[in-house]
Amino acid sequence: MILNFLYIDPGTGSMLFSLFIGIATAAVFGLRTLIVKLKFLFSRGKADETAQNDVIPYVIFSDHKRYWNVFGPLCDEFENRKIPLTYYTASQDDPVFSKDYKFVKAEYLGSGNKPFAKLNFLKADKVVATTPGLDVYQWKRSKDVNKYIHIPHSAGDLASYRMFGLDHYDAVLTTGQNQINFIRKIESLRPSIAKKELVAAGCTYLDQNQKRLSAAGSREPHTEPVVLIAPSWGKSAILSKFGDKLLTELSKTDFKVIVRPHPQSLTSEKELLDSLIKKFEGKNISWNFDNDNFDVLNESDIMITDFSDIILDYTFIFNKPVIYADTNFDTLPYDADWLDEPMWSLKILPEIGVKLEEKDFASISSLIKDTINNKGLKENRNKVKDEAWTQRGCAVKNIVDYLTK
């Protein structure tokens, strides 16, 4: 009875944490103001140079190690230019710790809500992150940070961010014009938020993957197609809606099938994954959980997905065909719900891929082979690529130049 009384559900816990952070932030900054005034009084009005020296010039915050493909090239560039950079991460095994950097200082801030205990009181000039929801959830803007800069971790549709995900950033370094169009549209619908500085800087990890593919060279063709299932997560995604039925039909083919769940599924849909893994054990279906998706994308011949932005990685770098499932994406929790038109990522799907409906499951083998042999999709893929991925090969230089100008 006592335990039931003391239980706090996750939603209430998150709200209480945000409330606590708000009160703590006000108290800390109030105390700082008092200290500054006292120093000013006792120093007879002389400037306090030590306070300025405490400000970190450049900070990168990574909320998960999987974003190393975005931030790693930037860290390398800071190191090459011999410019000090502070790298905060929420992953204890972040790849940054395996690097022998001299100018990049890395620090693990803990997992869950722990990083925000430091970030919310940060003193820095520029803070860079892929994390949406600044000043909406637990991560609050620090009064001692001059500029918050968002770098998308995909060339895809920012409308799939949770509502208000980018509202409180000062700048966004986009991968292409599609993201700029969306942000300006949202700003017009929310006149209370300030207009952000938008720069089409390119995409660091796409640049790196293009180099990796060139270095890897061509691979031997497969006698039977290797099919990659790479869904997003949530109730609208493939595994939640069609996982059992789709995998059952694929298990009847001679294809090699690889399922690569979204990383969030490991947390939010673990029970579903466990049941599917158990059911199809010993079949022609394997599961991939690698932090880096390059090898599995390169190995496969075709991808089956839904609204996941991995479609763009696959088509832009590897120029391979996709089949997208009809999942009826629910826009309600996302910024997309504010739009009076379909999301960009959903509009371009019919141009670069073939739609999969539940009635097609029984003939999935023929659909896969026909799509692989469809030559008409390649030209459309190039058109979408030009819109979403600009400044190819120049992203690292553009971003570091912007930060240090």
C-alpha cells in the first residue's frame, strides 16, 4: 500500500523534473547575479575578467553515440585546425573516447536526465546539437549561452520532429532547401517565435559515407536478393503494424532478409522485437543492431521501410531501390500536424520507390524483383537528392567556418 502511494508514473516524473529544473535554474542565476553585483561593488566597478574566461567557446552535445557519424567529422576538423572544442555526450561508450584528441575535450555527462543538470547552467558562446526540444522538455536554455545551433541528423523531413522541436534554437544548419522551406513555413504559422538563421551547409555523415563507398569499391552481385527491412518506430511503423504478416511472407522466399530496427525500438518496443525474433528464429531472417548502418546498407539490394529517413541515406549514397509500406503516418504528436499539406518525405516517396500495401504481401517476392529491375526510379532519385542534399563534400568546412567566423 505504501509502495503504491509512493509510485510516480513516468509522465508525472518528467513534469516534476522539469519543474525542479526550472526552480533550480532561477535560483542559480539569481545567486550568480547577486555574486556579480557583490564582486562589482567590492572591486569598485572594475571588470571581472575571470567570469569571461569561464565561458566555453564551442560546445557539441550528443545525446547518443549513434550521432557520432554527424559529429565525428566536425571533431576531426576542430582538431586539425587546432581549435579547442568541448564535446559532451550522454553515451559512456561514445566513439569520441577512443580518439587521441589534443584540442577536443570529451566528457560523459551521464544518461537520462543527468546531462541537463549541467547543460541548463552552461556558460558557452555556441552550443551545437542534433537534439530537438530545446526549452520544451528537460533541456532548458541557459542564460549564459550566446547561441544554440541545431544540426539535423538526417537530410530528411524535419516535420517529423515532435511539436516545437526547433522553436527555441537560434540557428539551423540544414542539409538542403527542403528543410529550409519547412522551417520558414512553421515560423509563419507560429508568429510568436523568432525567425532562425538558416544556412544550407550540407550533411557531414552523407559526405563521409560517400567517401566510404568510393573506398569500398563494388561488391559481388548476389544470386538471390538481399532484402533489408529498416523501419522507423512507433505505432505507425512497419514492425508495429505489419511485422508478423510481412516477415511470415518473406520467410517463405529464398531471399536473405535482414531486419534493422530503429534504435528507439530497443527501448520503446522491446517486447515486440523479442516476440518477432523468437518467432522467426532459424528462418532466413537475421537481425542487425550495429551502431553504424553502412555495412548493412551496402550489403543489401533493396530496402523495405516506411517513413524512416534511412530511405534518403539508401537512395542518395547507394542509389538502390526502395519499397515503402502504406502505414498511414499519424502526424498528431509532430510538427507535421501544423501543416496544411503532406510532409515532404511522404510526397517524394512515390517518386523514388514502390508502394507496398497489405494486399501485396502474398506476392512480395515478385514485387521485390520487379522493383529491383525498375530503371525508371533512378532519375527521380537524383532530383530528390539535389533538393535535400546540397553542398556535397563541403559540409564539415561549411559548418566549422560558420561556427568560428
